[in-house]
Amino acid sequence: MGSISIPDVPLKSSNRRMPVVGLGTAASPFSGSETTKLAILEAMKLGYRHFDTATLYQTEQPLGDAIAEALSTGIIKSRDELFIASKLWCSDAHRELVVPALQKSLENLQLEYIDLYVIHWPVSSKPGSYEFPIKKEDFLPMDFKSVWEAMEECQNLGYTKAIGVSNFSCKKLGDILATAKIPPAANQVEMNPLWQQNKLREFCKAKDIQLAAYAPLGARGTIWGSNRVMECEVLKEIAEAKGKTVAQVCLRWAYEQGVCVVVKSFNKERMKENLDIFNWELTDEETKKISDIPQSRGCLGEDYISANGPIKTIEELWDGET
């Protein structure tokens, strides 16, 4: 298989289109390396054009290096071919720190602009610390209005083509929408056949907010994920019947729901496999079987971003909503 052409979707409040499959760059533990850069270059050769990074991941620099090398060697002809997304970490989620944080990301990426900049979590934390997990005493409530105004400033200044959020519930999105001059273009959340986010999907669709799924395969092999998606018997049976992998069934299912996916693999064969989802489809019966899978949250457990074990804070992020 040569380079594949990946479908894309328009983002509201911007002139950008987001490729429906993106390469995630969050390794566990977080680090950027030559391995990251080489994997990104390999992904570009396969047809990937959407790359997802974040200040926290420490992969902005290797992604920037990969882009520079891809341009100089002709793997891509223009930076405009790419869709680059990065994220504002909680410690920079303060009115006066947002624009400088994006400027720093642009410096790391060696870019003049990115395509999508999102608020990583709907909380703020003590400025100056980029720790993960976050210490309980460092959590601060987010001033949604002022932080979103700063995100809008990022777009107005041309540093990003679109702005969005991540890990936001319906209620938290409502808080942003209540005062936003530029509404969020996207919401990136945990989503897979075992955590389908039906209520949130309906809300985002009604508000023209593009939903993007992280952990679409359950984030196996990370401190925040598990094997439960890949080991699901219903998915295994569907995959076997179709001659596909469980990963391909999960990604095709998300695509058929109108959701973009960010999937992390630095293995060439798996990167290729994860793009082989466009020339076949699930039957109505298979889709029904997936919709009937019992639902439970995987990654976003109560101790997900706190260093102090289970705390109320994470549940408060979601206000008990799905």
C-alpha cells in the first residue's frame, strides 16, 4: 500500500479541514525523541497529515524537526498540507499565560501557526509546573470566560487557525458557549466502543463542534489506558468475521459515527493498518452489536490527572455527565 488519501471534515469558525485520522504522539511516560521524529516521518510517507501533540507530551520539538525534514526532503511539498494540533496545559490555563504558551509551542514546532489549539483539561493549575499527574493542592478552578477570550486572541492573532477544547462535558461546553465570540471548533475526548459518549456526541453535533476521539483503541500500554477494548469479545467476533483487526473495527466504527480519531502507534505496520478503514463498512447488525456493549469509562478514572489517588476533582470536571 502506498500513500493513502485520508478524508477530512470542515471545522466551524475556521477555514481549516481536519483529516479524520490523526497520529497521536503521547508516549508513556511522556518524552520526545529521535524515535518520535522517525515515526512521524514514516507516518507522513504513509499518508498521515494530521498530527496531535501537546506541551505536556514533550513531542512538539521532534514533530517540528520531522516537519522541517519532510519539507526539505520532499516528503511533503508544503506546510499547508499538514494539520497540526497542540494543547494548552493546565498550568498555562490563565488569561495572561495562554498566548505566551502558544508562542512557545510554535517555537518548539518551528511553525508560524498551528491548525488547532485546544484547552487540554477544564481545570487550571499552579503556574510554572508541567507535572503529570498534577498535585491535588495545585488544582485551581478555571476562569472559563477569560481563558477562552485568550484562546480567541490566539486565533485572531493568526497563531492558530482554529480553537477547541479537550475533556469537556456538555455542561463545561455550555459554559464556554455562553460567552464565546468564536465557538470551540472541536472537543477531543476519550471515546471508543466501550465508552461511546452518546450524550456528548449528540450535544456536539447540535452545536457544530467536531468530536475527536483519543484512546480509540483503549490506550493499551500507557499508564492511563488498558487492554479492555482490544480484548472485548464482541469486537473480536466482528473483526474475525470481517477479516479485519479489532483496531480497524474500532476506528471504522468511530469514522461511521462522524468522529475524528487520534491514534498513537509508532509501529509502521500498525500505522498502515490504522489507515485501512475507508474501503469497507460495518453492517447494521454489527453496529447494533457495538451499540449494545456495556459502557464504562476507561482512561478518565478519578485518579487520572491527580497525583494523590482518587479525588473528587476529576469527577467535578465532568459534573457527573457523560
